[in-house]
Amino acid sequence: MNTKKLFLSVNLFFLFVDIIFAYPEIHKIQSKETPLIELGKKHMLILTGDNEKLYGVIYFAVMNQSSQFLSLKFPVLLPKGVTEFEPRDGVEKKDFLLGDNGFLFVEKLFKPGVNLIGIDFKIPYLPRDRKPLELSLPFDLEELSIATPSGSGLSFEAKDFINGLPLMLSDGEYSGILAKNLQKDSSLVFRVKGFPESHFFAEFLGIVILILSLFGLFFRFYLVGYR
């Protein structure tokens, strides 16, 4: 995964949003009810994998429309089954909290403007574990995209998703699916396809041949000794 190029693309996208915040005359005047700080409504998952694990990163933004640092606490949208997670961009380990409902939370002071957040995660995904992945939405989303580098060999399949990518990944180096206007508390299920074939059968066959060979040698020497 070309992380430097990806990070630049995502930053450029959210920079455009930042410009809109900086010049309120180019969009509708916000009502008094609009919060000064809020979680972005577009989230992006990027996945790769091998015969043992799925490796992912989720990107999203926190919008602080004030002129000072403000605190915000929110759950992180991660697939069920995540066993490891690490901060990538915009957060540190000390900003992580674990909730009673199983969600990972982030709580920190955010600077004015658009704050890009990236969090790495891993999911055990041995051949015997390869069930569909599930996402439970703790908030409304305008858009959720699930992407993979074009050379990974992976693909995704999910009901209510369409083939497509967010603008910052539309350079041909990624493929994926996306869905729009998702409601809080809804559950999304998607399949990951295209993993290398498991070597289990070849390994099992090798063990069987070895056992048969050992039995053959045992009976051969047993019969020779008996004679």
C-alpha cells in the first residue's frame, strides 16, 4: 500500500473541506444548532491481507469550526473481530478508550480546522476463520467506502453497496465498493474474496504420505527380521 501517496490524497480531499470552513460565504450559513466540533460523515476503510490476517486502516476527519482547541469523544467504526489496533495519523495511544459495548473510542483535544484521523487494525483471518465481516454503525454516515490496492488480488461483496471509490482514490490504484446515507445502529456485512488458495490440503497430503512411508519401512524391517 503506497501510504505516502494515499495520505497526500486524503489530506488534499479534506483540505478542500477545510477551505469551505474557512470561507463561509461559499456555503450556506450554519444554523446556531450546528456543533462547533463534530465527526466527519465520510469514512474510508482500506484492507489488504494474507493467509493469516487482514490488515486495515480506517480514515475519517474531525471538523473543528471554532478558533480554539475543542474536545470530542466518539466511537471508532471498526469491523467486528479486530484484535489489534494502532494510531496512524492524528491520534496517539493515550487518546484511545475502550467502551463497555465493545467499541473503541477516541477522546482528545482537536485543533481548529479539519483533523485527519487514521487508525491501523488487524483481524485474524485464517482459512477456517473466513466468515463475512460485520460493521455496526454507532452513528449516521453520508458515505462509507471499502477499498483495497489494485494489486492485492482482493475484492469485496456486500448488499446495498455499489462498485466505486471516493474521489481521493479514483486514480486507478485502488478498487472497492461504497454505500451512501447509512443510518445509526444499522449492521453492514461484507465478504472479502480473492485470498491465495490455502496450502492445507497439500500439507495434509504430505503428512499422509510420510505416515504411510514410515509404516512401509516398519513392516519391511519387521518382515526381514522375522525371516
